[in-house]
Amino acid sequence: PKPPPPEAKAEKMDLNIVYEDDDIIMVNKEAGMVVHPAYGNWSGTMVNGLMYHVDELAGDEEDENLRPGIVHRLDKDTSGLLVVAKNDETLAKLSGLFQEKDVERTYWAIVWGTPDEEGTIEGDIGRSKRDRKLMTAKPESQGKSAVTHYKVLEYFDYLSLVEVKLETGRTHQIRVHFAHIGHHVFGDPTYGGTSVRYGPNTGSRKSMFHNLLTGLDRQALHAKTLGFEHPTTGEMVQFDSDLPKDFQHVLTMLQENCKQEY
């Protein structure tokens, strides 16, 4: 049997906090960091660091609450913006905004291939029968409905930089949907993004991709912007974040070495 979950404990760590007031904290989460404690990751999570940083997070008085303040999540190896609630009233309001989809979220991703300039990917997502840790595209009504909108920001010869907007927030949604249409997220070890999917894989190109994939060591996916109505002031607030160095390095190398031939 699994041991009972310990309490979430405060731990000193460097968090990239981009904004903070009496009610919310905006964190630009680095890749590799788990959002909250859970089985297999009881410490070193973003929540542990936030508990050290502030005196109070929403719900931190409750016994065995391992997710104090958490409104929404990002995968461990996805970087980018998260909003955290400092008090219960703020948590309730923000959770309502996310449920009602009254939140503006954009992600940037590098994907294999050259999809249409813009499009919408629709298709149910559910757990894989072969591996319960993986999600997969499912026939209609056999999973949870999922809708992903995207537009291409920059084409390379055999890859593309895309901006993604989610209409739904299913687990691994962007990664599963793009893999489903044959445009796997670059570097994604779980959903087929670490193979050279398009274009030649020889010579200097082969060694470049080997170096890029080894250096990135995760999916090229970043939660870039987040906008919502502030739960206290009622004003629309919008936050943007810089691309992390590992993502930016891949992008720069593609811009310098993989320009689209017209």
C-alpha cells in the first residue's frame, strides 16, 4: 500500500515570481519542476517553495491538503505561467474563471512538420489502455472532449513554431493532439517528439538534431501568456513570459539553420 501523504512542507527555493499582490502570485515555472506534492514527489515542488515564500496560501490550514493555492497545473516538463491563490475567496473565483473558460491562455510550441497556417484540432482524449500514465486520442464519446486552436508563428524547413490556445484543459492535451495529427511536439519523449519526423536525418543535420534534443531533454512547450479578470479588482490583467533558455536555444538554431526554402 502507498504510504499516507505527508503534509506539504515549506522549502526554500528560487522561484521565478513575475507578479504578486495580496491575493495572487504569478509564477513562471521552470521545466522539470512538479507543481504540487504527490506520490513520488513529496518535496521540491512549486508548492513547497511557495509555502516558504508566503505566510498563507488558500487551503493551507486543511489537513493533508497537498495543493494549497493551486488553481491549474502544468506538466512537470512544460514551462510557463501559473496563477496561485493566496486565500480561499480568490481560489474560488479563479477556479470559477478556469471552469467557465473565462481565461486567456496561450502556449508556444515547436512541432515537427509544417501544419496549415492555422487550425483547430478536435478529438476526445482519455487514458491509454496500454499504459495508464499516457493519454491518447479516443473515438468520440470514449474520452473527454478536447479542442485545441493553433496558428503558425514561423515556418522552418521541416518544423514550425506555433501559438496554441486551449478551449479545454485536458491532461497532456497539446502534446496528444499534435501527435494525433502527425505534428509531434519537438523533444517530447512521451509522445514521439524525439525522432526526426520530417526531412533528411543525415550528416550535419543529424548531429544538429541530436545535440538539440539532448540539450532540450523535454518537450518544446511553454505557457507563454495568461490573462483573466482579477478576482479582487475586477480589472482584466494580462501576463507574458520570456521563453526559457533551452527553448530559445532550439528556436535560434532553427532560425539560423533551417530556414524554409521558397
